[in-house]
Amino acid sequence: MSELQSRLDLERRERLGMVEAIWGEHKTAEQIFEILKKLQSANELALVTRVGEVKAKELKGLFGMVEYHSQACCLTLGKLPEPDPSLGKVVVLSGGTSDLVVAAEAGLALRCHGIQ
């Protein structure tokens, strides 16, 4: 596998209370795989955005524990936190069906942070 060129902020959740979202659209499955390994080794929840179905299937073959969220076109690795009632609830609205992927991605990102 090729050497990983990405620099990950493995202390982001500790420092800011937020997971680092990985933009997956222009990365190869191999690059995402290497990132997932680093995040898992650091016991960090992984959120990879903008991942198409073909790349998701390839990653599932490389790293069977990833979960593909097809409506959001995202991958997660690790257990999503339980909703924290003290953070309130958020409603994600869409202007129409062409915005559903973005709305689903926003909803998933909120869930990754324990927000219902």
C-alpha cells in the first residue's frame, strides 16, 4: 500500500468535542483504508464523507467493519455515540429531493456527535 500523505487531527475530539470528517470524494479506497486504520488505532470514530457505492464496496472488502450509509454517501467506523439529551434535537430540512444526500450527510454528522 502507498504511504499515507494525510495528516490526521487525532486530538480533535478531545480538544474541540468534534470528530474529524474525512473528505472521501477525491481519495482512493487505499488512501481511505490507511486513514481508517490510523483512526481505529487511535480509538477515534471515523466519518468519511462523499463516498460512492463502488468505493464503499471496495472499502468494505478491505475493512469489513465499516458501515456504509448509502443515503448520505458516507462511511463510519466505530460505534456512534448515544444521543445526549443535553445537546438538544436538530431538524435537518431539505429544499427538495436533490438535497437529500446533503441532508442525510448532515444528519449522520450530527449523530456522530451525539446530537439527535
